[in-house]
Amino acid sequence: MRTFLLLLIFTGLVYPEIDFNNKKPKNTYSELVFSDEFQNEGKPDSRKWHHQIIPPNNGSWHNDELQHYTDREENSFVSDGTLKIRAIKEEYTYNGSTKEYTSARLNTKFAFTYGRVEVRAKLASNAGTWPAIWTLGANINETGNYLGDQYGNVGWPLCGEIDIMEQTGWDKNTTISHFHWGDLNTKEYMDTGGETPVANASTEFHIYAMEWDNESIKTYVDDTLVFELPNTDNKPLNHEHYLILNMAIGGNLGGDVPVDFTKDTFEIDYVRIYQ
């Protein structure tokens, strides 16, 4: 074995890192397969991002959210090297449905299975805001998404959902990682997750990350492990997912919105996906 390793070193061949106690490769996630460094100005790059604007729940979004999502530059734009997702208090009507707030929900035009996701972001500070970095199984076929039914049509929660980072509207010193899925054997809804303190989430950038393989899914804030979920065969977490960035207003995790709320911003420095 020692001779074999020396041969690899001297010949310069590159192999995955190997744990010789467990006799299997470890993921190194060294190949960058999707990224946006947000160096353009104006609207987000349409080659990489899809604005999901059609409300899938009878003119509203799920979870009792209070906003409409738009593709307007007022709600999502790139400037000075970062993407801004901005929630605004304003009356806005879409297909006959009127809401009192607007924001943005961006889907990657890229589906992937396994890897490391990194999003460096600074979160909103106002009560009532619900920023999120998350994935959905590409087979969800939710109304208005970019991928449609090309990967299947099973609906939620059988598609699987990975919430890399969420923050409630009432606790701006903590972030949440959560998982939702439908058991592939019983069809039963399941969920679990954890949280970690982030005292300066709205004033400083942090890296919100996920490492995902066929054995487990781990979420992090910077280098702090938030939660690890065993990735067993009964979970729909071994097929293509796509990444979502959005900020909701109110709803299950947004909570009450202050009467003096006018606008707030979820700011993203970069998005990187490695495999």
C-alpha cells in the first residue's frame, strides 16, 4: 500500500482522498459546476436565474405568506458586486390577486445531485421578513417553476425539500436548517432540523453551506455544523434538486409584520455549487 501511494505522488496522478480505514473515497467537492459572483449590474443573469412569479395556491403563495413575487428590478437587482432581493410594502396586483407586499423568488436554471452549495449572504433585519436559501426536488412540477415536469411530477413533499438556511421574522439572532420529505415507502410526511445562533446575520456576511451525498446531508453556517440528516433510501434526496433564493413576508415563519415596515433587503455576495 505504501509503495502504491508513493507511486501516485511521484507520477502526479490525482485521485479522490481515500480513507483507508473505511476503504472508500471521501467527497472533496473540488469542481465548480455552477456559480454567480454577481459582477454584472441590473437584473440577475437570465442565463442562470428564473423568477418564479405565478402564485401556486389560488392566487397566493403557500404558508400564508403576504407578498407577491415579481421579476421587476425593484425587487431583485445586482449592484456593487452583490445580488439584492428586496421586499417592499406596496399594493401589487397579479392576475386579479392583490397583496400589500412585493419581493422576489429566484430559481437556478440548473439541477444537480450531490455536492457542496455555498451562499455568502447578509440577511434582512426587520421583523416580519423570512429570507431563505433552499432546494426542491426537480420533479416537483410546481406552478411557474423553470424545469416544469421534465424530471417528473410527484408534488410536495414527495419531491423533497432541503432548507439550507431560513430565518424567522421574530428571531434575527438565529438561523434554521430544516428538511421536509415524503417517505418513499409509506408516503408519510416527515420533517426534522436544527438551528444555530448568528448574532450579526443582518450586519455581516456569512457562508451558508450544504454538503450532500448518498449517505448524509450536512448544513453549516461558516464552519459550524447546524444539522446532519442521514440520507437513507426512503428519502427523496438522491435525485436532482434546484436551488432557490427568496424572501417572504409574514406567513408561518415570517410572523407579524410591523405597521411601520417599508422595505428590507436580503443581500447575496455569491452562489457556488461544487461537485
